Amino acid sequence: MKPWEIFLEKYRAFGQQPTREGHAALFAPDAAIFHPGMAEPMPAGQYVDFIAEGLKQLPDFHLIPVHWAVNGDAIFVEARNTAVVNGKPIEWPATYVVTLRGELVARARAYYDRTEVLMHFESSLASTRSNAHVTLLEGATPNGASPADSDAYAAEVYERIVAPYAANGKDPDPAKFQQFYAPDARMINPGFERPLRREELPGYYTALKSQIRDLQLRMERWAVAPGLLFIEWTVTGEIAGKHLVLPNTDRFTLRDMLATEGVAYFDDLALRALLDPSLARFADVSFGNVSTSSAERSR
């Protein structure tokens, strides 16, 4: 087995039966891990403690890898997370971007919207609006694709999608985003009440540029597998007079070198906390951690 395959099997085993030991076995001793809401990474030992405490609040937690792709030492894993809170089953999707050293994690960043988890603990985050993002992997079975066997396939995806998409991200032209999507495509971001259609994308990005001054998308990593493309970005700009740095990752499902689905993963709660003073306590993970008691969060 290749190192990434060994890692994925260990990751899948942890997801099926989470244990502290199984989690710790994933990381190199000097690994650094980012979690939504963190301004700085956590060292591996501290992160294992962090997750162990969080899992106490999420009985019957399971992590189910659904899609993955590999590029060199980087692996993207899109997963369906499930748990039980107050006797009620919950779920939320996430993507994990991992840099491997052999079969061990040297660097990792988790991408999901904390709102989708914390709304089950914090009444202030609950909403009556539907959220198409939170259930986008509902009913999905593990069917992740292996990396593309052909370097020619990856090269074509890079030339036709990755490179021009990244070029447009430097100074986004809203109309150009349409060219990457099939006519019947849909796009789903955290907080979306429904998927957007291809013809709605220019209007969406025009509105986004009006809200975020000097909007830029800087590509960090990418990986492909047959029918799949993952891209990790850093989104920057200025919103409401505040500097924005928002880590983000996208998963595209491809058909004939066009996206039939584009799904974004980012922490919408962090973005909302920039705009809403009542959410400021969630701006740092020490307050957003589900293991933190309500009394501590109210301080």
C-alpha cells in the first residue's frame, strides 16, 4: 500500500470507532493542525486533547470518508460527520486537507462551518432557515475515487480548470466563473438555503465583490481524482472595514471537464463574527469549542 492509502485506512478506522489512541496514531510528533476558529495551529499533542474533549459532547460520533484525491504529499478527504446530541441525530459535512510525511500527518486543516455543529448547543445560532449545505452528503455511501492513474488527466484538469480559475481569483471577474460549470450545475456554500444555478453565479459573485473590498482567492493546494477536483484557497479582502483572511476549500464534481457540482467548505461563523458583535465570542476557538461549558462561554 502507498503511504496515503495507509493513512486513509487508519483515518477511516478512527472514524468508525473514535479513540484517543487511534487519533494520536495519525500524527507525526511535530505535526501542526488548524481547526475552524483557530488563528494559529495547534501542535499534535494539544490537538489530540482538544478533539478528545470535544468528542465527549458528541456521543456516537462517526467520520465517514466519501471523496478523496491525492497530489504528491497532499490528500483531500471530504467526509460526512454524524453524532447524537440530546438524543437527536445530527450531521455535518467537512473536508480535511492533509500534508503527509510518509503515512503520518505533518500538517492538516479541517474545513467546515462551526454553525452547523454549534447550533445544536447554542440557541443563539439556531435558525428556522433551511441549509442545503449541512445535508449535502446525506445518504452518501463511501465511494471515494482513487487518484487519477494518468498524469495526462491531471494535467488537462489543471490547464482547463485549475489554472484559469486561480488566475480569475486574483481579481475576480464574476462572469468568468460560469465558464467552469456545466449548464445543469449547482453550487452550494455554507448557509445557502438552496443550491445556486449556473446562471445565478455572476450575480452572486458581483454581490460578494460589493461586500468584500479587494476580494482575492489565492490557491494553496489542489488535487484531482477521476471525476473530482479539490482546491484549497485563502480568501482575503476587507469587509466592514476589517481585514478578512478566510481559509476555504472547494470540491468540484466533474463531467467532460466541467463542474456539475461545486461545494465550498469554510467557517461561516468566523465570517459572521466579523460583522455581528453578538457573535464575537465565537471568533476564537477557545469559545467556539463544543467542549466549552455554557457558563464559560458566557463570561
